[in-house]
Amino acid sequence: MTHSQARFIVNTYHIAGKLIVRIFLGLFAIITVFPFVWSAILATHDRTTMFTGGIDFSFGDKIETNYASLLSIMDFWSGMMNSVSISVIGTTISLLFCSMAGYALAVFTFRGKTAIFSVMIGSMMIPPVLTLIPYYMVISAMGLANTHVAVWLPFTINPFGIFLIRQYVVASVPKDLLEAAKLDGANALRTYWSIVLPLLRPGLATLAIVQFVFLWNNFLQPLVVLNSPEKMVITQMLRSVQGVPNTPWGAVMLGTTISILPLLAIYMTASKQMIAGLTSGAVK
């Protein structure tokens, strides 16, 4: 075998390997996106066209009927606004608290630091279902039952968020920069706000996406503490109509499709910061 033949075989294997990888990635992307596309397609059909015949990938003409039905069976936009307010407030406060706690665990030295961090990491392994009863008892004792505060407040201090920010500070914030700020007379709060926080924007963007999606999709906690129809979130409302006779599945699919749009918006907005420069704004 000549050198040119060997090189041709190597290049062929290399191209074939890249092609196989792309095929698998494309297949996984289709599997991931298909439920959302299928939901959007079903939102244009009603029960008659949805459950008769085989699988139909064409769009129907029932979207206006489904929208009218959606508004008649639930206060859809009220539920959307409730979910938006809970997710935005909870995510904003969570970013502040998690960044402060993560920064403190990464930079400061104090007694019990390792124990606190270990307990926090260990708490991430507890299934959320096991905490529902203590969660309800605490919320009731605090007089927060049937309020939106009860939905977002317990999740503002997120162990995963603190862990994420701590690891990000350790990996991306130079100690020399912190020492320079200290020599310039900046206190801990000023250093955190003016020096560290701009460096954490990519990490905060990641945490914002995770936290917003969690609060938006949260179903168990609102189901436990919210019982007034005007205070229900969109996940509760969509679930509450699925058990009634002759469920208008077209309207449910339309509501589900609309409820996905804020998640896409927050991802497209925050993902730009995820790829931003780590030192963006800090050198000033």
C-alpha cells in the first residue's frame, strides 16, 4: 500500500466518522424538537380531526376555534401573567442571593465553610416530592398559603445555583483582581458588585435560564399552595381541564404551545450572555 492510498483511506474514515456524528446529532435534534412541533400542529386541529385517521402532519384550520375555546374554559392570560410574575421575580432574587452566596463560599474563609457546602450539595440529592409536606406546613405556619410568594420564595436560595456560581468564581475570577480591588480600598460589597458581578454574567445567564424554566414549569408546589382560580399558574390551569369530559384537546395544545414561547424568549435572550467574554465590563 502506497502512502497516497493510506492517506486516502484515513481521509475516508475521517469523513465517514464526521458524517455519522452529524447524522446522530441531527437525529437527536429531531427527536428533541418533534414534541414541540407536534404540539403546534395539534393546536390547529380539534377533537374530530385529531383522533380520527392516522398521523397527520398538516396544519388544520381550527386555531381560531381553539383559541376561543381556550379562553372560555380558563382565564388563560391571567395564568400566563401569574407564571410570568412568579418566574421573573423568583429568578431575579435567586440570581442575587445565589451569586452572593457562591461568591462568599469561593472567596472567604470562615468556620464551618466546608460543612455548609457539603450539606448544601447533599440536599441536592433529596427528591423534591419528599419535601412537599414540610413545605406546606412551613408555608401555612408563615401565613403564605394561597400566595405567589409561597411559590417563588423557597427556591430563591437554590443549592444548584450556589454551587454553579461558586465553581464559576473559582474558575473565572482571578485572585489578583480581587487583591487589587482590596488594595484600592474597595470593601467586600463593592468588590462583589463592581468587580465580580460583571465577570459572572455568563454564569448568571446560565443560572437564569435554569431557574426561569424551573419556576415556569413548576407544578407540584403551586398545586399544593394555590387554590384560588385567579392565582393559579398556567401549568395548573392547563392540567385542570384535562380531566373534564370531552376535553378540548385542541385548545389545550394551543395553550401549551403559547406557554412555551416565554421559555424560548428567555433562552434566546440569556444565551447571548453565555458566550460573552468572561471579562466583559470588568477591566473598567
